[in-house]
Amino acid sequence: MSSQPSTPRLYRFADEASGLVLGCAVVFTPWAFGTTQDWSMGVMNVLGWVLGLLLLVKRGIRWQSGFEPPRWNDGPGRRWPVRLLAGLTLLLLGYVLVSALNPRGRIEFTGGADDIHIEPLEAIEGLPQTWDRQTTLSAFWNYLAMAMAFWSARDWVLGLSRKERRMPDLERRTTGSPPQRLRVLAWILVVSAATLSLVGTLQRLDGTPKLLFLFETRRGPDATFGPYPYRGNAVDYLNLAWPIGLALWWALRRRWLRVSGHASRPGDGVHVLLLPLVGVIAFGIIVSASRGGFLTLLALMPVCATILWGTGRLGLSTLMGVCLALLVAAGVGWGLGGEVLIQRLKSAQTDELSNRLTIYRNGERMVSEFAPFGSGAGTFEKLYPMYRESPTEAWEAYAHNDYLETRITFGWVGSVLILLTLVTVPLCSRWGSGIPVGRTFVLLWMAALGGMLLHARFDMTFQVYSLHFLFLIACAVLSCLSTVGD
């Protein structure tokens, strides 16, 4: 049975356009130099607002006509986690907007970092505040676009394809296989990441300082990778993608075995393409010579292997094959970039983690200065020069510790709101109603998110638009999932 004829034409257009815009955004944001420039952030904001507008159109049609599209969240489950997540989203956006509209002061640099003019302003006490209204307002527009993309992605992923609408309800609920829309999104992410890994590796072998062989940067060739001006950001993207690729491989392999049976040839099934792609992504992480990215990879590999072994019901030979594929990929990466990586690991103590320890000491003083509401989203760079121990210290734009920078700019009140929002996402998967998938798929998807959260402790992961955006899209997918067992 199909509900397609009864679907309003405008609704169908908005739904299909949402998928197209979302796919374009997922591809565009890493390749537009990590969305680290004003023009690319502007493009991504427009795409986010378009996604939000399309979502409002779909919601309006549902409300006005009473049309209820067939979706994956029609089964049993509690709605409170999703409602809580929506409330926290609005609360966070309101927190940033109030701080932007409630400036505590204005900081101007008339010369260098030592020529600072501070103009105090009257702010309402007891409300979030900022020391730079324009910077925090720009951050608000970015966050608003990301929030719109998050909820639009969630709404689109929960929709049924035409084939899935014709399936009996019981069959849909018991397959445990990711639906078509989720598979398309995961494939886009994995293929894009594998391509980026190859391009970055070729750039390293060539020795070019140009991003994508086209554009010069102020950084040397060893500091960049692919389209990213900073290798650490590129590796964050890769460490997000390869566990998702592994999750998709497990789910498609499970589906192939159920449909085709064990008598089929081992090379059959589209899932066999995913392990090579995962390997390509993995060796790019090593070639990049990112210390934090490499250590995150080392932490994720045994975690993913344990998940596959403990919940994935893989035979020992299959599990060993997966581990061997990852080890071969790591060996290739080590052969191409292991020498540089070893040198960087050895220098971790002598260079104080690329001056991070100094930044951390200065940052802790900033935390105590701006409690409890923080200095305002995005204001770290303008405030940091005033907290250096010496005028000769470098003027850093980021704390290279997202947890520390969040405490500085959002305060402990905003940090608690962010933490509650993050915790609510897996609650939607645990107690909500959504797409029925295996426990292994959910855990591997969570491992991908955990890798980014781990690396953010030592780098500027969530200060980069593309990484923040992709993390939120992955969170949107996780909030759609409902575990049915393996």
C-alpha cells in the first residue's frame, strides 16, 4: 500500500528538496576549505536557513491539512526525549541571543595586542552577557542555521521512501536495517571522507603547500591536509567518518546475509566496498601526522572491535578480517607518513603540545573571570591577549581545548545546557520511537561521535563550522534511531 497519491504536491517537493540540500551541505562543508572563511560560512548559513524554511513548509502543511506522512516514529515509544531536546535547543539559542543583546563592554584594538581600548557598557545583571556584541551575534546566526539543519535532517531521515511505504508495518519494524535515506546520508559522508583522505595523501606526497593544489596558505605543507588549512580539523572529519562507515558495513552485511543467505559468494553485496573505504580513511589519518587524530584513531579501533565482537555477532574469522583490513590500512599510512608522525610525537613534551599548556594556564584565569555566564560566544580570540603571562606570547585565536573554551565563552551555566543537550540525544535513541536498527549500529555511530568529543579535549574541533555542522547532523541521525537488538 502506498500513500504517495495522497501526499500533497508541495509537501513532496519540500521533502525531496530537503534531502537534496542536506546532501549538498554535507559534501560542501568539508570541501569548502572546512568552512573556515566568511564566504563559505555564509553559504552554509543560507543552506541551513533553507532547510529550516523547508521544514516549516512541511510542518505548516501537516498542521493546515491534517496530513500525516508515514514515518519511522509511528511506533511505540516515549516522546519526552525529543520534546526535551527541542526545548534545550531553543534554550541554548535564546542564551546566545540574550548575551548578544546584553553587551557588558566593547573591546577595540587600536594598534597591536598591547593597545587595547575597553569601553564598559551597562548590562543587565543576572542575564548572559558578552564582551563583543557583533562576534556573539554572528555566532548566534551560525548556531541558528545549524539548529535548523539539525531538525530538518532529523525530519527528513525519519521519512519513508516509496519502497518502504509499500512494506508491511511488521516487516519494517523487524528488519533492523537502516532505511534508504539514512543509508544515502551515510554513503555520502563515507565516500566524501575517503576522497578527502586520498587527496590529502597525494598533497603530502607531492609536498605542495597549496590547498587542493590550488590555493596558497600561510601554513606549511605539513600543517595542512586536503581542503583543510589545519590537519587536526581534517582528521576530526575522518575520525567521524570511518566508524560510521564500519556501522554501515555491519548493517548492510547483516541485511545481505538475511536476504541472500550464507550460500552466496563472499564478494557479493555492496557492503564489500565499505571496508576498503574505511581503510582509505584510516591511513589518511596517519599520513596527516596529527598527534591527537592518531591517538583518537588508536582509541577508537579497540572500541569498535569490542562492539563488533560483543554485540555484532560476528564470527571470529570475520572480526579478524575487519581488524586485518584496518591494520593493513594503518601500515600503509605508517609507511607513507610514519616518520613525520614519530617526530611529532617525540616533540610533544619539548613544544608543550604546540604551546597548548601555556594557553590552558591562561584560559583557566579567564574561566574564573567570566563565571557564571561566560564572556559571550566567539569572544575568546579578542579577550585572550589581555590574559597572556607575557606580551611576547603568541596571540591565540582558539584555546585548543573546546571544553575550556566553552567554559570561558558560555560560562558554567551555558556549559551545563550544552551538556544536557548532548546527553539528551542518545536518550532519544534509548527511550524514543524511531528507526529500528541493531544495537551494534547505534554503538558504532556513538563511537564516531565519541571520537570527536575526545579529540575536542586537545584541539579546536567545534570552533570549525564544518566539524560542528557534521557532528550535529550525526547527532540528528542518532536521535532518530531506536534499538531493536541484533
